Amino acid sequence: MLAVLGVLTVVLLAFRPHLSVALPALVFVVPAVVGTVIGGFPVGVVGALAGFLAYDYYFLPPFGTLTVRSPQNWIAVAVYVVVVLIVAQVVSQLGRAREVAMRRTQESQRLYALSQALIGDLSLDQLVTHIVSAVQDAFVPRWTALLLPESNSEETRVGGLAVAASAGHALSETDAASLTATGGHAVSLGLDGGTELRRVSIALAVSQRPIGMLVLQEVGLVPAERDLLGTFANQAALAVDRAQLREEALRARLLEEIDRWRRALMGAASHDLRTPLASIKAAVSSLRAASAPLGPEDRAELLELIELQSDRLARLVTNLLDMTRIEAGALELRPAAVPFDELVDEAGALLGGLVARDRIVVHAPPDLPLLRIDHPLVSQVLANLLENAGRLSPPASLIRVAARVDPGDRDMVQISVADEGPGIRPGDRERVFEMFSQNGGSGSGRAGLGLAIAKAFVQAHGGRIWIDPTVPQGARVVFTVPGEAFVAATA
């Protein structure tokens, strides 16, 4: 500012004989304005005083003195002082208004960014981490901590509250032990007065229900920043409450789903176990009955019945174990190249004697590509479909297993199992793939457990499974799996 005043004085002195008395006064307004912009109104006043002295000493006769003789010159000096002070005051107020506007803009941007994150679909852990990071960036304390009611997790315990998240410097054991609630208002827990560094705590509450507490260590807050912190805390409380309610609702839904699965599992297992167990029990009782001697043919028939029903029980147990793997997320694919006829043989072997081999008719073109599949899983899919077909179709009827390149996707192989049973009603063609569903066509059930497992295994390979709606009689189940040509092309 003084440098500007000096430069202007030197320039004006070179033209002093040709200048009017008022012109230097107008020019010396510039240093006062510059001082006000740089340092505020007090610095502007200093600039005005320095300009007044330079104006009086160099440009008001008698030159070189601070004496003012002419009344007109006194008027010029007075006007100069008044104008400079008014301009300095206006510029100072404009500067303060600009600072306030910039601060409000920054606060609005911070609140907007925080609001956008809080209304997003964040988990509780992600949410509390974002809250402390936002508060740390906005107010720059030594550290920021968010405390929530204790849970069973291995977190820092603090008098009924646990440190859910923190930002800034790491909390020491002394810091954690000293955290305490303060009635829900931002208050000083250390030094008082002004904006000295201290700890500020604010309780988070929704509808007078405590949610947690936000603590800022070694932070200086002016009144406007206290209001902003209060707004941050209110939004954080609402967001944390909503996230907690969402997690509680999710846990409730999971418990309901688990209970539904448990009831369905018990119902399906008891229903499917009862028939083979009853058959085995009756056959064993007949074999052991001394009062009813059996011939060799009768004995062989009973032993065959025991073997078939035992195989059915083993299949049911295998399906239950497979579904447990699916529900636990332990399903892991190990794909390999497998010929189609080998897959059919493996599925037939899994069935044991449940479906006679002479009932299964296989159709496949000679140029069918190898299947790129997890052999045991897809064998289980085909075995489940064959078991359903054999159980629901007449004993002497044929079961047709066919394979071809999928006409809708040349990278996939389409495999189908068709039977001559009662078929599936149109309204049940999607529902039969749900867990434990039953299709009551012609008084017989098409168990949804095996089909649900088949759907899960097929989808794990990137394929799909459906009921063909175009067959005039019986049911035709179709599924797709990757072909070896597709895997080689993408390798």
C-alpha cells in the first residue's frame, strides 16, 4: 500500500504545475482502497492517513509543509478524508460480504456432499467412516471420532459406547477413555472462551432417542461453525438411524427367510423320506417274518425294492447336501472338457437302479462339441432330471435325452430330457424350479428340490434352464451349458 502511494506521489510530482488541487486527492483514494482490500478497514484508514499527509505536504500550497492556508484547500482536504473513509468502509464491507458468501458456499457444498453420501446406499460401516472423514475435512480437528452403542464386535469400549470410526490422528488409550456424552449440545470440555483449541462433543439423537456421539479433539469453532457442526450432526444422526434400521430390517428378513427354508426343508424331507423308509421297513419286515415263508422270486423282489429305495434315500441326502453347499456359497466350479455320452453314463450311474437303462434313449449329432463343464455338478443336474422323468412317467415309457448346439447361442450346448408323464401346467413351469415347490399334475408331485439344485448348477455355468412349452404330451426340460469351442475361442 505504501509502495503504491510512493509511486503515485513521484508520478504526480512530475506534473504538479499542471494539476488541479482536486486531482491528487482523487488519485490518493487508490492506496486507501488497496489497503482496505489487503488488510481490511484498519489498514485502509492507515492508507487514507498516509495519502492525506502526502497530499497536504506535496500538493497543497505552501509545498513542503503541513500547513493549509486557503479555505478552499481545507474543503479539499475534508472532502478527501470523507471520500476515502467512505470508500474504505464500503470496500471493507464488500470484502466481508464476499468472505461470508464464500464461507456459505463452502458450507453448502460440504452439506450437499455429506447429504449425497448419507442418502446413498451405504452400509453402516461405510457410513460412519464417511461421516468422520467429512467432519475431519470440514473442521480440521486433531481427530474426529464417532461413537455408537456397544455391539459384540471387537471395538474400543467406552462406557457403554464403542468407537465405530475415527479420522485424523490415531486415538490414544487416554483419548478413548476420556470420551463422554455431554447432553446433546456442542460444548467445551476443555479450555473455555474464544476459538481456543478444545474438545467438542455433540450427541446424535433422533426424536429424542440417542443414536451415538460425535467428538472433535482440539478444534476451534466460531459461532457459524458451531451451527454448521450442529447441522452435520443432525444429518449424521438421521443417516445412522436409517442405516441401523435398514440393517435390522435385513436381519429380520433373513431370519424370516431362514425360518421359511427350515419349515420347507422339514416338510420336503419328511415327505420324501417317509415313502422310501416305509417301503424299506415293510420289505425288511416281510423278509424277517417267519410266519410267511417267501420263495426265491419274492425274496429277490423285496431285496430289489430295498436297494431301489435305499438309492432314493441316498439321492435325497445328496440333494440336501448340495443345497446346503449352494446356500452357504461354497459352490466352486472346476470346468473340464467332457463328451456328452460320458455325461449321460455318469448320470445313469448316479441313479443306480432308480431308472432302468433301457428306458433312456440318447440323441446327439456326431459333430457335437465337447462340454466345458464341472463334470460332477452337471451329472447331478442330468441325474435329477432323469429321476423326475422316471418317477412321473409310466414304467414302460421312454425317456429321451437329446443334445445339440443351441440355435440361439452357438457357444452353448442345449441338453433336454423329455418324458411321457402328465406334464407340467403352464402356470407351474417357472415355479417348479423354486425350492420345495410341488407341481400337482395328475396327483403326482415334481419335487422342486432336485429342480432347484439343477437350476443353481446350470446358472453357475452361465446357462439357463426352462420347461419347453411346445411339447404336446409329457414334459421336456431343457438346459444349456458352455461348449468346448466357446471356451477355446475366449481363452
